[in-house]
Amino acid sequence: MESSIMQGASILATGSAVPDLCVSNQTLSQIVDTSDDWIVTRTGIKERRLVAKDQSLVDLAALASTRALNKASISPLDIDLIILATSSPSDLFGSASKLQAKISANNAIAFDLTAACSGFVLGIVTATQFIQNGSYKNILVVGADVLSRWTDWSDRSTCILFGDGAGAAILQACPRHENGILGFQLNTDGNKSDQLSIAYQENFAKTSLHEILNMKQGFFQQITMNGKEVYKFAVSKVPASISKCLQSLNISSEQVNWLLLHQANERILNAVADRLSIPSSKLISNLEKYGNTSAASIPLALDEAIKEDKIKFNDLIVISGFGAGLTWGTVIIKWKC
């Protein structure tokens, strides 16, 4: 891969944002038949953050982005491209342009990327291609979701899992020998898309629209998930993806300093680490505080690990996202900050 790139790419800075409203397991037990012990035992989640009624996805994304820009000491006008990874835009046509306007990144092209919980990984990979082929110099990648607005709060199997948040990373061009995005591995299995989805439901009621134009309109439903199938998918496919990516770079699991997985479920995190023979002490996790924040989970956890001074210069970080699609992917990073 190194020989084919025009220039390197590395993460210059990160930022994150979560809503103020913190909802504990105890509070959820007043809404559905559950308990703190039941949730923690099965998921590892103790609380989650939810957006207020007057707060939007773009608000969270903009705050995370601004924090990353400030850390990097970069003007928004220096950003060439914005990639917003989200499955819950405030506008079905996309929210990246609204983010561009809100942070005054007036010179940037902006687009949404929809890949659910794998979105941030695909965003990093996409940004890397633009940088390594010489197209752009500074790219803002944001993972943000507000799945609380698509959650069935009467379904205890799903409502306990999700929270809202945003995380951002600024990727910048660098000399080839300083390249920090070492390699990636991506997969999709659309045959199992119904295992985790927010499906579109047609309205079958006959209307004048149906009679005259012979067409139907409908609406999007709430989140549905086959938990057992998603678990089996994650603990089998994710370790295989990581192993394949490591092997392509001639890196052993013993050389990995940190394993950062999509924050879906504590059991999944531990099972993946165990299958890779990576000790749990190398797992980066903030799942207990935020739950599953979809595309935000990886950049949110990464930013917190950096704030806590866990990640050091030249550390090798394996990052893997997985979820709806079903889509999963791995990117391996050498930390250059």
C-alpha cells in the first residue's frame, strides 16, 4: 500500500460531544420492565445520554468538530472536505451541508456517509483515499447519531442499548514516511440487512394518490434488532476482519497497543479481544457511560482515551466497526500526535 500513495495521512486531532441529559438504568426501569442489574449483566451499560427536544444532530456534530478544530489550531476555512457518518440525519437529504454552514467551513465540500455503526471507520478510510491520492489536504470526519429519536421506548431489548453523541477527527496530509493510516479491511453482507434496521413501511391504505398515480407513500419505522444474530455476527466476523488486516501488514496481535471496537455490548468487546488473544487491558471502552452511540461510538471513545493520556506517540491502534447493513470493517492506525 505504501508504494502506491502520493502522500501520507494521519489524524491530527479529535473532539467529541454528548448531550447533557443523562439517563440511568434506574430511570429506564420506570419505563419498561427492566433493572440496573439486568442491563449491566447483559450489556455493560450503566447510563446513556439523550438529546433534548431542542437539540439536533448537527448541534452535537458541530460541537465535536469545533473542539477538534481548536485542538488542531486549524481554521474551519482550511477544511477541504467534511464527511459526516450518520444514520440519523436531521434532513433525509443529508446533514453534512448544515454542519459545514454551522462551523463556517465555507471552503469545504460536504457529504453524508450512511453505514450505521461502521460509519466512522468507512469515513476514515474514505478520507484517507482522498488525502493519499493528493486530492485534499485537510479532512474533517465526524461520526454522529441521535438514535434516541428512532428508538421504540416500549421495547426493552433495544431501548436499553442506544444513546446519542458525536465524535470528530481531523485527518491531514503528511509525508509518506509519516503515514499513520496503515491499512484497512471492509465487508458487507446485505443478505442479513433485516437483522438490524430502521425499515421503511409502506402505507397500504388506498388514497387518491394510489388511485391516480398508482404509487404508495409510507414512513420509517423504529429500530428493530435480532440481538442473538447480531452477537453471533460480531464475534465471528470482526475478529476475522482484524486478523486479515493485521496479516496484510505483517503485524502480530502482540504488537497491538490498543483495540478500539464499536461500543455495542461489553460481551462482544470481550469476546472479540479474547478471540484475538488481546488482553482486556488493551481494550478502549466507555460503553458503560454512553451505551451504543452508533457512528459516534468509536470517535467518542478515541477522544476520551486521548484526553486521559492513554494513547502515546507511535502506538498501534486497531479500530473496528460493525453493525447494520450488515457492514463491518477495520482500520489500523499508528498514532502520530
